[in-house]
Amino acid sequence: MANFKDIQLLRTTFLRGPSVWTYRPILEVWLDLGELEDFPSNKLPGLNERLTAWLPDLVEHTCGVGERGGFIQRLEGGTWMGHVLEHVVIELLNLAGMPAEFGQTREISRRGVYRMVFRCPEEAVARVALEHGHRLLMAAINDQAFDLKAAIQAIKTAINDRYLGPSTGCIVDAAGERRIPHIRLNDGNLVQLGYGAAQRRIWTAESDQTSAIAEGIAQDKDFTKRLLASCGVPVPEGQIVSSAEEAWEVAQDIGFPVTVKPSDGNHARGVTLELSQEADIKAAFALAQPEGSDVIVEKFIDGIEHRLLVVGGKVVAATKGETVSVHGNGQATLAELVAVLNQDPRRGPEQEYPLDWIDTDKGAVQLELKRQNVTPATVIPKGQSVLLQRNGNMAIDCTDDVHPDVAYYATLAAKIVGLDIAGMDMIVKDVSKPLQGQGAILEVNAGPGLLMHLKPTSGAPRPVGMAIADHLFPREDGPGAGRIPLVGIVGTRHNAFIARLVGWLLQLSGKLTGVASSEGMFIAGRQTQKANAAHWAGAHRLLTNRLAQAAVIQTTARSILEEGLAYDRCLVGVVTDMDGYEGLADHDVLEQAKMTRVLRTQIDVVLDEGAGVLNADIAQVAELAPLCDGEVLLYSTSADNAAVAAHRAEGEGRAVFVRAGQVILATGASERVLGSLQALSLPGGQQPDTTALLAAIATAWSMHIGPDLIAAGIKTFEYQI
């Protein structure tokens, strides 16, 4: 069998926003198949069998056939290696736990070279998946060995390193369901939901509405208890201690049994329950001390551990805990029994697992074993139960069982501390009964983990991400929650002028407006950056600015091809022309007709309630109208423009055009004169380009800025480069 040379990866580009391919982030790869161009999948003996042996779930890929097994049909019928690589990479991502349902491969004008894309929200993960997918395919082509397990693990590692944690991810996903955009602000879990002045920020399960004072109070468990007690919330008696000896003394005063825990720890680390012996209490002090700034000894409350999630003054989810034990069979050692226990697929070291592995080397486990006179090497008699862990296993959903009185105290505690999102740790004998006399609140946690509610070991998952999204963006805000009026402008003809004039008109309408253009960045009319900002980074900076109540963003065809748009959707999309293909040969845009596929991206992202503004004097631009989900406004330098006439005749279609030197605003058959071109001049009598002026007027009008304000704004717009 011939040994084929590697497929060459000529170029890899991560498109972070809407592009010519799709609305979401993708990795675009240019592939040179070389000699493999002459060898589709049905001409490589054994290839299909090797691929399906390694990746049996390829049968689930419908491909263009539209049914299960569609891709297998394509393999058997003969398809080229660029297309095969696309599906291999997608399947590797699926196996690593990151579904990547979208991919495409297209041949370019150069023989044997293809553009292949696949969807992936994180660039680093996408590149790792591509690397291993490429290696797997070449191994399958050349009938060589391939370590599939190692490849999947490498991708999983990249996902764990780079992707959002489950708590942050579920909030972001919920916001996405409501069409609220998001921007990741760092490599961790700091995420902006929404744009500009309409944004909110989250960090795991904390929001920018979470008070730093409240968080500080919650971290001090002793002070929190005193504060809650002063307001009538049931809490266990306790005291801070500074030594193991003092811990024993306080325990005697409080009365046995007691709990020993760190004053500001989390995730149940350093917490030891139900202690009565001096040696155990002193040992527990040693376990708790490294986990916090102080150690607390408090009265042990008999009951079941619960975690209630409070969001915006409501209990939205609740879980209860269970102890962890193993049962002897008379043959296996404790360590062997624990190893079997750790094989539970719900247990793991990463945060996506609802339960942790049990580590017999940890002090808390060792203390429990010591209390039972057992070591990891002990063979446990048949029928004997050995307790390993008493707390930290809250993963059984009980939301529907929570009594209103229990919920009342949970929400009251959150309000007393001042947290908008809080995890309430409680001990309750029966959560379906009133709290008084049978339970107490142990801790109030800021930034609570959400995984226990998303993946309970028993019971129904709870939509806690949506609860937080609804708290940050109330439903009554309507479909525009998290959004500001955003205008996107693409083309080449005087687009910086259009962007700045539209920004000025929006500013006059009462919205503090930011403009990202090739002439720089402007906030409220003040230039804050002189360098070109008509690209992804410039737009990104503007959309993260909390001052911006409206935004106007200029972009270019090259930016769309190399970066994607910086925003998911816009209120108004403006296309001024189809020029510039001559400078895009490196993207295989070799004729003007191909510009349609590039620049339609701007119209594809217009919101249903928005508008597309198109230059009717260029037929190729006007033909984008059917692609717009919102209203369409046309502009033309001629009152006799055929596209404008047809648009007006369709009903209430709006258009801006010039007739006898007068700028006309038309809605269907009705017309209004805005003013003459001579009168609509800038200060000092400066006459702007007519087509550019009409584009700006149409854009402002599409945003319901009144004609009088538009005319006055033009005359007061001091345009300087």
C-alpha cells in the first residue's frame, strides 16, 4: 500500500463571531490534499473500515444526506479527505464532551485546496482537536497505529483548561436561550452578558450585583452566625478558637457532640462532624486550621445536610446530602472497596463531576477511619459498614419538598447578609416541615457552585442557570434584554463618515453613543482612539464599555473573512457597496459576484425588530433585501430607481432618495421632504457625499429618530478627520 504524504494545513483562522459560514465561532482551515486529491475515500482500501472501527459513532453523522448514516454513505460512495477530516474532528470533539454539530468543507479555485470549518467556542480547544484529527486521519489513510484514548484525553484537557466551568457555562447557555449575547472577559469564568450599558457581569455564580461587603460577611462564618442570630434565624451555638486545647475546652462548654470547621473555608473542606472525644476534636482542629483564617467549634445539629440555592430572594433549587460508606464482603480491603466506589461515573476530580473521589489519604477520611478502628489495609468483614464521609455529598435533589417556612428562613438569611445569589447550608431533619425546632442554618455562601443542581445524583436537574439569567435580566425587559441599539456598517464608500454621523444623530436622540470606525474610536462625540478601530478588536472594546448606550460599528469585508463580526446580532445593518474584491484574492474572492457571500453577513445578523439599510443604486446590494429578518430601507440618489419603486409598491416599504435636489423620506406612497441637499450641509457649508448622506439619513430614520432631529443633527455635525 502506498504511503501518502500528510495533508498540508496551509492556514488556520479562528473566526470569533458571525462569518460567511455561520453565526457562531468556528475554526477555518485551508487544506492542500496534494496527491490525495486523486484518492477519494472509496479509492483507499480499508480506510472506511479503520475510521469506523476507531470512531463507530460516525454513523450518527447525517451529513448532507439528512439521515442517520449519511456520512457513512458519503464515505462508501467516495468523498474527499477534507470532508473526511471535518467529520473526524467533529467526532473527536463529541467524544471529548464538547458537541460540535456544525462543519463544512468547500473546494476553492486552486485544485486540491479546500476550506474546511467546524464549530468550536474555544480556539485552543479547536486547534488541539484539529491536530489530533489530522493525525488520526493520516494514520487511517496509511494504515498506521493511532492512540485514540490519548487523543481524546488531550482534547478533554484542553476543554478543562480553557472552557467555562459548569456553573458559569449554564448561566451563559441560559442567557443564550434568551438571545442575550455574551463576551468572555478573561481566560477564567469572568463573563459579560449583554452589550455596553445593558451588560451584567458574572463570575461563576456571582454577579456584578453581588456586594463585596456581603461577600466579606459570608466569608466570616462566625460573624455571619451572630448576624443571623440577631435577626432571629436559627443557628448552632459556636465559638472561634485559637488552639486545639481551646477547641476541647469550648467543646466541653457547648456540650457534645460538636462540629469543628474553618471560619472561612468552602466545599466542606476541613469540616469534621459529630465529635465527642478529646483526641478527635484536637485532630479536627488540625484539619480545619489550614483551610481558613480561624477555626470554629459549634454545637453539632442532628439532621440531614441540605443546600438551598437562593436567587433574587427566591429558593430556586435544593439538594440534600448523604453519608458515604462502603460495605465489606469479607475478602476485600477497605482500599479495594474504595477503589470500586471511585469507579462510579458520577465521581471524578474535575468540577464537571457532581461527586468527588474518596481519598483515604486525606485527613478527614483518616479521622473517620480512626474513630472506627479501621485502616485502608483492613479487610472489612462481610456485612460491616464503614463510614468514609459525613458531609459534602449534597447531590440529591429535593427542591419540591422544601417547606415554605424553610424557604423563608433561607431567603431571609440571604437578605440579612446582602447576597443576591447565595448557597444556604442547612441541617434539617425533615425539609418538608417548618425549620424551628428541627434544624438550623450553618453557613451562607457567596458564589455557590451550581453543579449539584445541574447534575444531581438523584432527582430532576433544576434550571438554575435560567433562574440567574432571569434575575439579572428580568423577563419584563422584553426581547431586547441585554442589548443596546447597535448599528453595523460594511462597505468601502465613505463608511467612516456614515458611522460618525449616525453616532452623532444617536447622541442627539439622548443615547450616549460609541463609534468604532476606521477613523478611530469615539465616545459621546469625543475621540478616544485615533488608530483604525474598524475591526473585531475595536468593536469588542466598544461593546465592553459600560458607558455605551448605543453603538455604531464599521467593519470591512476582510475583517469578516479573517475575524468574524464582534457582535452576534445588530439592530441595523448597513451595506453601502460591493467594492474591494481585488484586494481579497488571498481569501479566494476573485470576482465581484463573490462579495455577496461575504457582505450578506451584515444583513444576516439583523434582528427581527431591526432593519437592513441598503444602497439601491447598486443592484448587487439591493438584492440582499430578502435575506433581512427585519424591515428593509433602501436609499438612492434617484427618485426613479426601480428597486425603490418596487419596494414602495409592496406596501409600507420605506426609502430615502433625491428628487430635484430634495431629500425625500418615503413610506409606501406617502412622502416627506427632509430638506434640500444644499440645506442639509455640515457647519461651514461643507457638502458631504450625497450617497453617504442618504445612507446616514436612512439609518437614523430606521431607528425612529425624527426627521426634524435628523435635519438639525446634520447641520450641527462637525466632521473632522
